[in-house]
Amino acid sequence: LEEVMADAAYSSRNNLELIEGHNAKALVAFKASAVFGRNGKTWDRLLHFFKFNFDEFHERYRFRSNAETAFSSLKANFGDTLRSRSGTG
């Protein structure tokens, strides 16, 4: 696990610290209302990166849309649930 990309719904102190606790890079978008100084050092550092290094953040974060597109395509073709006879299937 090297990077975790998530939308703003996952930008909580606990999530960010969990990701970094596993030595992964957190590429999590922040809500417009996110502020500095309330959620700890990890939050402040990642919020600073998000707000002040926009191009560098989005250079990696844009790949998240590829994954979302793939999941959307699978759901459109096979429905919301997939079933198989085996775990490997």
C-alpha cells in the first residue's frame, strides 16, 4: 500500500492518521470548510498540501477518477451486485 485516494467524505482526522500509520501517502480531498488548527498535525500538514500544492496533489489524485469510472462501468453492465460460485471467481 503506497497511496490512498479518497474524496472529501473521508477527510477525517482518524482516516488520515490511519492511512499514515500504515506508511501510505494520503491523497484525500478536503471539504471547502476544512480549517487548520483543530484536528492535529497530520490534518494540518495534509490540508496545507491540498490547498497550497494544488497541481501536485491533482497530478496523482486524478487517477482516482479512472477507478471510479471502472466501478461505474462494472455496475452499469452487471448491476450493483456480483455473485460467483467461488471466492476466486
